[in-house]
Amino acid sequence: MGLLRPAVEDVQARHPNAVMVDAGSGNAYLGFVLYELFLKGADTGALLSIEGRPDLTERAQGRAQRLGFTRMQFQTAHIDTAKYPERIHLLMALHACDTATDDALVAAIRHGADHVAVVPCCQAEVAAQLKEKRPVVTGSGTLSLLYAHAWHRREFGSHLSNVIRALTLEAFGYQVTVTELTGWEHSLKNELILGRRVHRENRRARVQLERLLAETGVNPKLTRELGVKPAASVGALAASTEPEVPVVASSEPGVDVSEHPPVEGAERVAPSSSSET
Ligand SMILES: C[S@@+](CC[C@H](N)C(=O)[O-])C[C@H]1O[C@@H](n2cnc3c(N)ncnc32)[C@H](O)[C@@H]1O
């Protein structure tokens, strides 16, 4: 909650009817705590929990009714085909399995979420792509040694997936922070990726992303869904000097996002000059 608080307070301050989405909500524990702390005392705003298992949705819905949490909504659906409100303000996905985290990020980007918070879970798709396509890397090819063994491929695939997720958020205009969620004794899937939308797009990050896809030979669901293609030439980065496009003009007239402080309580990734407002 400490890590999410700045995002929640930001959307509540800027959008009286803020819509928060918890994708792959399970028992909706995250949603109940968020509602108790931030929504119960406010008159407006809603929290939508999306979960693929109907038994979990029904149980959580019953609990919300008993608690009088009337602005907590539930949908039994797959994250990629769920019905979303036109505009999402904050999207969270905590341990949404494999490509479900990608689906959540696609929904956030398509619905213009101001803030995104995901803690990815197990990841298999990219490891499988690494196995099929190795080695597509340039140069001496020694990078492929990082994933020659199945165990390493799983770990490297998981790491590469999260690097691609963070870079994709940057490419679509988010300022990204990657940090630890909690102690390792609680979960090995412990990487929290926070995004705050500050630009409409970041062309430099987009070129870096396309180049990374080309160099590693992978193309996970996230980039496929968003139409990001591997670079035809890995030399493309040098040619790109185009700046970011500020988000202010397109989606939130009058709101200068640069005034919003960085996320507190989280270690900031050393920013590249391209990710600054
Ligand atoms: C590991 S649990 C985490 C639940 C909850 N976010 C939490 O942290 O307590 C993952 C949940 O995501 C749901 N899930 C996985 N893939 C999904 C998808 N594509 N669409 C909807 N729900 C999904 C599962 O049914 C499960 O309840």
C-alpha cells in the first residue's frame, strides 16, 4: 500500500471518478485493502476487479456486499477480453500468471491509464521463444550462453520479459520505476514495475525496444498486441534523436504531469535522459 499510495492519491486528486482496475484479482485482497484505505472515505471512484475464475469472483462479490463496499465491481473474464471502461486511471496486476501480465499492460496502455503497477508472475512464453530462435544475437553470439540451459532460459526469459515490459511502458510514454515488492521470504516473484504516464509516446524508447526484440529474437504477447515489431536494422537507434511527445496536450488538458513527484518509497531506476519530462 505504501508503494501504491502515491499513484492512488494522484489519480484521486486529478479524477473525482477515478477508475482503478485490479487485473487477475483472485480473492481481491488487494482491492479490499485499497477500498478500505482509499475509497471508503471518498464519495466517488470505483474499483473493478477482473478475475478468470467465477468461484473467486462470486466469493469476493459476496464479501463486498457484506462490507457495503458498493463501488467495488467484479467481472469474471479473461484479462485480454474483459469489458473495460473507456478510461482507466490506475491499473494493477499482482502475480497475474504468464502472459496475463502482458494482457493487463495492454489494457492499461489502450485505456490511457495514468498509473500502472504490475508484479509479474511465472513467465514461460519468452523462454520458449529463446529455445526456438537461439541464437539471433549479433556480434560473437556469446549472449546466447546466458540461456543455453533450460534453467537459465527460464530465468533469463523471465528477466527479459520484464525488461521488455518496462521498456514498452516507456515507449508508450510512461516513466518507469522497477523495485522490490517485498522480502524474498514471501515471494520469489518479487519485481514491482510502476509506470506513470508522462508522455504520449517516447520514440527513443520505442527504437530501443524494437532493437532489443531484433537482437534477442523474441516477441512476447505484449509487443505483438501493441504492434511493436523487431527493428529491421539494429543500427536504427543511432539515427533516432526524436524527443518524447508530452502527454499533456492529448489527454488531460491543463494538467502539467511534470509537477507530480516521483514514486516515493521505491528505488528509482537511473533515468535515461529520454524518460524525463
Ligand atoms: C497468483 S493469483 C494472484 C491473485 C491476486 N492478484 C493476489 O495477488 O492475491 C493469479 C490470479 O490471476 C487469475 N488469472 C490468471 N490469468 C488470468 C487471465 N488471463 N484472465 C483473468 N484472470 C487470470 C487466476 O485465476 C488467479 O486467480
